[in-house]
Amino acid sequence: MSDEIESLMKANLHEVFGERDPLLRAAAVERTYTEDVVFADPEEVVVGREALNAKAQRLLDEAPGFAFTEGGPIFVNHDLGFLAWHFGPEGQAPAARGMDICLVENGLIAKVYTIITP
């Protein structure tokens, strides 16, 4: 299960929140999350694949030229995954740092908690 969760964590960061092509991102959303996925960050809570996809689009629209990079290894504990990340202009110091904690159910991410770090 550890490899499965690691793959889902990478897909969450790179194929969904880091993907600027709407068609590629929509396909990744379908294969990564449960239909009723809950995404919570300090700004809001959204429920469902469509709402999560819209959240990712808004984030990318607000930060043209920014990219996500992994901020360390992925940690797994049973059905939980943890991944620190950086977000900023490619090749420059990150403008934001944070972490995602995901709960996996039946091979898909059911809950995503995003924490922004100083």
C-alpha cells in the first residue's frame, strides 16, 4: 500500500495541482480521488472532484509561471500520506511552502488537508 499512496501523493501534487492542461488534469482527478473527495486548506473546504478541479485551476490561474516541487520525501502511515511541497517561479526560491496530508480509501484519495507553512 505504501507504493500506491506514494503514487497518489505525487499525482495530487504534480498531475492535478501542478497540471495546467485542463484535459490532462481532469483525467488525473478522475483516477486519483474519490467522487466525494474533501479538500481543505486555510481558505476553504471544497467537496467533490469537480470542486477540487476548479480549486486547482484557480490556484494555477492566480500564479502563472509558478510550479510545484516536492519539499522532501513522502511519508506513509497505513492509509495516510504526507508530502511537503514548494510553490514558486520555476528556478527561483519558493513563494510558498506547505504540506499535504491525504487519507486514502479503496485506492483513491478521499481527503486532502493542505497546510501552509512559514
